[in-house]
Amino acid sequence: MSALVTCERAVSLFYGWGHPVAFHAEMLLMVDREVEAKDAARAALGMPLFTVARNIAQLERCASIAGFSGVEILGEMHAYRAAEERTEEIKEGLEPGQLALDQAAHLMDACSMGSVDGGWETLTPILAEKYRFAGYAEIAEFFESYNE
């Protein structure tokens, strides 16, 4: 029980990072709490993929706990999340600039998993637009200069 409480504390301290959530999923699985482990693993995989695991084997393990057949679905999942308009959240106060940043993060994860047609070269103008919209002109310029 103490280990699970510690995991929950780590998740709250490192908000937005997937590794503590993935570790929590592993711990839940170790104590035969499969349903909760699956939910935690899915939550971890909804975060930026670079924060979830240090290698593809760990990412595969998290995907397996989440009930996915492999990591291929992760790129599709992030591509889908990048396209979400989240109108209800906007109505509840989510800033449009924050939505653009969230979408950019999901697009980068989708691209890293091979789920963006045309790859990075196609994606950089879209990322530049999202970062400019969110008020990060210097980052937008970085993305715009990528294909020059």
C-alpha cells in the first residue's frame, strides 16, 4: 500500500510527465489491480511520449499494460488528439493558445511514431503556426527555418 501511495505522490509532483504514471501502472499490476493498471498506462500514453519511457521496450511494455497490441497505435492516438477541437474545454476556460501548444505536442509525438504523412518536413510549418498563435514567435521562427 505504501508503494502505491508513493507512486501517486510522484505522479502529482511530476505532473505532465508520463514515466511516473507508467511506473504506477507497473506497481498496480504487481499487486493484481489490472483495471487500475490499464487506466494508469493509458493515462501515461496520453502524455508526451518522450516522458513515458527511455526506450522502445519500455514503451511497448506500457502499451501492453494499457491493452494495446503495440506501439503503432500510439502515433495514431496522438494524431487523433492533435486534431481534437476540445470545444467544451474552451468553453470552460482553456486558453486557445494552450490548446495550440497541446496540439503541437501531440503532432510531434505522432510524427515520432510515423503517423504524420510527409514526416517532419510537412509538420514544421504547422508547428510554426501553432507556436506563433500561442505567442511563441521565436519557437515559430525556429520551425520555419528548419526547411530552409
